[in-house]
Amino acid sequence: MHTKALMGKREWVSPRRGKRMGRVMSAVSGYLKKHTEALVKAVGIEQACKLTGKSKATLGRYYSEHAEHAERFMPIDAVAMLEERAASQ
């Protein structure tokens, strides 16, 4: 039996559901990373650094598909700033 923590509670997860959820999360992760990269490039890397206060390396990690950065995503406030700038260009 497989279980996962859900808000402090344990929930049973079938092995099939676990694999399906993994594929869904992988697809969502790829979608977010690709759109993060497009957003940064639309604004320009230098401008994105100034707006977010993040370095080029940090911004690159947000859209990197390397395994060590798989769970690293851009904070939503940074996304909002970049989207606002991209819309005004």
C-alpha cells in the first residue's frame, strides 16, 4: 500500500494513480519552465534581472530542465512583474 502526506494526513494512493500523477506533474513542470523561459526572453534577461532582483544564473535555473532544478520555479510575484512588463512592451 502506498500513502502520501496531504496537509498532515495520510492518504492511500494506488501505484497506478501515483504514476499518472507523476506524468501530470512532469507535464505541468515542463509547461511552466518553457513559459518561464519565454517570459524572461520576451522581457530580456538584463531587464528581467533588474525587475526581479535575481541574477542571470537564478533566472536560468527557474527554466532549466536539468534534474537538479526540477523543483525550482519562479516566485509568482516575479512572474507578475515580468508579465506586466512584457504586456507594456
